Amino acid sequence: MVRKKGIAKKIEKGIEKRMEKGLKSKITSCCSGRGGGFYFLGFLGAAIYYISTATGFWNGVLGVLKAIVWPAFVVFKLLKFLAA
């Protein structure tokens, strides 16, 4: 077995202690990924919108790229609205 040094060893010991105390659920439930479904539906809707309004191939490609970063547009417009 390879000897672990430093922080990796401390993390492993902490996890072992939590598992011994019965706190395993806190370790495994930290990242449930519920926002991923919402983001995917938003991406899908934005991609359909941008591609359907595109007038050419490259506008469609740009639309897909915009669909990937649509939350940034929403936050920008919201902050712009609130600051005005």
C-alpha cells in the first residue's frame, strides 16, 4: 500500500471517522445535481429558439454557443435592469 502524505491522509481519516459515526449520508449527498435538469431544459429551449431564428449556418452555430451561455445573458439583463 502506498503511504499517503499530508492533506490526503487527513481527508481520508476524516471520511473514515464520519463513516464510523454513521454520517455517511452527509458525505454522499453533497452534490445532488438538481440544477442540471433545469439548465438542460433551458439550453434546449434556447437552442431551439436561436436556431429557428437563424438566417444562415453560422448564425445557427452562434445560436448554439449562445444557448450554452444563456444564464449569463439573463443575469446581465437583470443586473442592467436593476441598476437603471
